[in-house]
Amino acid sequence: MLSKQPRPETATGAAGPSAAGDPVEFALFRAQWEPILFAERPSRLELLKLKAPWALMPLLIRVHRNHSFEHVAAASALGFAWWGCEASFLYSDYDDSLSFAFADDKRVQLELLWLDIQRYQGRFGSVELGSWLEGRLTALRTRVSTPIVLATVGEDEELHTRLQQIARSVPGTRVADLRPLMAGLGAKFFDERAAKFSGTRLSDAASVLVARELACRWAPAMLRPRLKAVALDLDHTLYAGVLGEDGDQVRLTPAHAALQQFLVGLRDQGVFLALVSRNEEADVRQLFQKRPDFPLRWEHFSATAVSWAGKAQGIQRVAQTLRIGLDAILFVDDNPGELASVVSELPGIATAHAQPDAAATQRLLEYYPRLWSWERTATDALRATDLAAETERSRLAAQTVDPREYLRCLQVRLLLELNPRQQLTRLHELSQKTNQFNLNLSRFSEVDIAQMLDAPDHRMVLIHLSDRLSDSGPIGLLVARRQGDTLAILELAISCRALGRGLEDLMVAEAVRAIQVELPAARIEFLHRTGPRNGPAREWLVKITGQTLPSEGRVAAQEALPRISARDYPVTVNISSHESN
Amino acid sequence: MNRTDVERDLLEVFSAVLGHPVDTTLTRINEPGWDSLKHMQIIFAVEEKFGVQFTEEEIPGLDSFGKFAGQLERHHAA
């Protein structure tokens, strides 16, 4: 069976360590750290002086290297502490051959390949080096199922592109791009004195910046689900000035314009934007109408809570509108009092203190742990548009008494993809990020998923949903394994965006039916487990099987599922089988 | 910057890099945490704090608190 790696969890889950003490105090601590950690050029000395006063979860990173990493590691503690971890490192020898001579250690949560490509010059051409590295990465993947980050210094464009291709073929592997840091520092990226005395060419400035990349971007993006929404204050955050005093004459500085543009880009990457402001909604709408120079438009906000009520209340409304948990929201405000007030009422929420200099706020968001992503997927671009269509769907549902008529009006289409190997990233995302309709909370890694796609007794279905209002994209995952005469459903996860259309029964029944064509079985059992938020999935299972559920276990459904048929739904269902094992 | 100011700031740097309080008698021989990698981190942090850059020739010889303080005094006097 597949081996599961322990998954680091902070005391309060994904958002931070706040339950280990006073969440308000810690939010304010972090606000004080922001100018140091997220400075354009962070200072090693300033980073070293600060210590987290809260409990941190251990995080063990194994570094396979051909040049020293200790300068980076020493500067990374504050960045890790920011999101609740205390990183420690296991080091290989300086090993150009990447022999991976390490003892197995189940505590390791991340593998980092830290290579100076200059050391291979004269021994390999770019093409040969790429092929050799592919072999070494594959060899490492056969030894471990933990996520792998490959971070190289000094590669040319051709090799970098090749490494990106290689990473796509080795599950759970990503290639870090240090070239922007090199471009930013120029000649100061390297320090030949360091090469002579400490085994790496990287300068102090470069080491500190790489430390921030590791702690604030690479590690959280590999180990934790991404934040789903940024809830923004308005005055002094998105522009300079106060709407209530300056009206539509508030100032859009060049830095605020860049920040707004950055936020639009985040939305295009699938992160919802929300507005949480103490103002009159009519005034705010008018502001966006009267300021065509604002890159951000009112329509860019997938949820708005503009009123004189408390912001915690507004954020709760945003979470309901977006159908996401509070721990998937980052709240950004220039007023520490507002941050403290929100955190005291909503302890799991992530916060960021917007700075008077919008460039500093932008940098804070660019590096905010769990907001940065390794890649942009096709599904990311669909997310905001799909949610916007929900308003029209709700209107239609209210007007239509017969659910079948509602579905007929929507012209719903389902596509079930069997074992879609090319969708590894999305399959992984659905397993990791779906909370409410997630039956067994298996939280599969990319490596787990790749292994299951190869296993003859496993099948995986990716469910796509679209209607005449929007394309929701791939929104559901069902994983099954045949054991004897039983088909065990190891996981069922459906994105919240796809719920509410009354299609869950059909999606699951058709997915299981498609699997049974290849893996027939007399019994069908759903594995289930109680989590903090998966009530909707459990309620569905109770409804479909008519059985009460213990906190975890297996429940038979071979009698219930066959009764559900596409013939009873005015829905087009297509099945695409990529292969038969 | 006089010797007292230099020593005060230098103590702050050493304590931050080594992760514990130190005093002016500190030497590389009597501090187990002061290995070759930590040595370069001390160099980086001192350079940042005092706005100086040590030469390749100076770096290996800076093996005590006192030698750092003396070298910094010379840098500032130059």
C-alpha cells in the first residue's frame, strides 16, 4: 500500500500557530516583523535578532547539495516561524555525483536539491547534464515519496527549461527559479570570498533572499494548501486617502496602482479577491466607477462586505459567499486595531498589515506563505468567473420549482476522465484543498496519485462540470481500489463551487459505474473519516446509504448507487478513458 | 565610533549569529559553535552592521572578538 508522509500541521491548522497562545498578540508580532522579513533586501542581522514567542512545529528538510547551504538555512528561521514552523536540516556531503547516500528518515518532509551548475562545467554539456539530472531525480523519487525542490544556481536558459520539463515527469517535484534574484542583485549575487572560505559562491545578500524564497514560498507551497482568498481593506490599503473624506479624489500612487495590478494578477491565478470595508456600499461602487485609472474594478471582487458592521462579521460573510473556510482567507488591513479585532474573533485567519508604502504591501503579498504558487493551472483562470455565474444560478433556482427543469435550463454537462495522468496537479489539488465535500480526507500527495495511476487495481476519475453559464472545470475526484470482490472508494472530493446543483449523486454514481467497466466488483464500499469541516460529505453518504456513520470506517453502497441513473437527469454525461491498465 | 561603541555593536552581532550571549573574551578556539561556516556568517553580519568589507587576506585571521574590534577600528580610522 502507499506510504503516507506525515503532514505538518500548526496548532490551529493551516493558518498559523495562533491557538498556541494569544492570537491577537501573535498577529501584532507578525505585523511588527513584516518590515524586516519582507524588506526589499532583508538584513541577516535583523532576521537573526527576532525569535518567535509561540510554539513552532518541527519541519525537517534534507538537503542534497554540491555547495554549502548553511548560510541560507541560518537566515531562514524567521520566515519559517512566520507560518508556524521551526525548520531543521539534514545535509549530504558536497556531492557532485548526487549518490543519495542517506539513511531513511520518516521525519523528513521536504527534499531540497541544492546545486551549483558551475561545478559541472567542462564535464557535461547542457543536454547531457539535463539527462543526467533527470536520472538522478528519478533515482531520488524511487527512494522517497516526500516533495522535492530542485534549486540550481548558474544554469543557462536551455538547461532551466529542460529542468522544468523534467520536473513535470517526476511527480511531486518542482524547479525553483533563482534567475530573478540573480537579475536583481547582478554581480552582488556572488561573492568569491564566500566561495573560498565557506563552500558556496553565493553572497550574503543572495543567501538571505534564497532563505526567504525557501521559507515563504517553496516550502509552504509544497507542504500546505494554498490560501483561496484575499480579503482587502480599502482606505490606505488599495489607495492613499480616505473615501469618506476625500471622496473619489483619493490618491492612486504608482505603487498603489502596481499593487492593484498585482491583485488582478492574483485573481487571474485563481485567488478570490474580496472587499471588506467600513463604508457606504453605494460610495464604494461609485468610487470604482469614477476611477477608471484603478486597475482593480468592482467586478474583480468575488465577494464584498461593505458596511459599518465589524470586519470579522464581514469576513464571515465573505467566507459564506465564497464557500471557503476562514483559514483559507488572508485579511489585509492598514489598521493594526482592525487586524487585532478580526483575529480575536476569528483566530484561524491569516493577516497582513498593509504598509503606507504600497510597494511594501505588494512585496508582503508576493512572499506571503501559502499565497505564492508554483504554477498557474487552467482551472485557476476559471474559478472567479465560475463563482460569478453562481448569482445567476441562484436566481434561476429560485424561479424554478422543478429541479429537473432547473438542470435543463442550465444545460449541464459532465465529463468523467478516467485515469487522466496529465491532470496530476489538479488531482493533487482537489485531494489537498477540498474540505467540505471530502469523504475520507486522504490528502494524497502527487507521488501517491502517480502511484495509484500506475496501479492495476486502482482507478481515478476526474469529474468536469460545465453549464451554459460557465465552465467550472475539473471539480471532483473519486479514487477507487478493487480488493477481492469489493470496490473500495478511497476518496471522494468535490469542490464547493460544484455543490448546490443537486448533482453529487449523479457524479458519484456515474464515476463508480465508469470504474466498474474496468474493475467489476460485487460490493462497493465508501471509506469515510470525520474531519473538522466535512459534514456535507458525510451527510451525503448518510442520505445515499441510509446508514448512520461511526466517526470513521467503511460503509456499503452497492444497493444505493445503481438506482441513480443519468436517464433521470437532464444532464449530458460523457466519459473519457485515457487508458486501461 | 570609539572602541566602546564598536564593542557594544559587535557583541550584539556575535550574540545574534551564535544564538547566545557572548563577552569580549570570545575566541574561535573557546566557542564550539564558531566553525568555518559560522565564521563566514559572522563576517557577513559584521560587514552589514559596520558598513565595511573585509579582504580575503583579513578574513582567516579574524579569530577572536578582540581581533574583530581592532580591525573595525582600523577600518573606521582609514
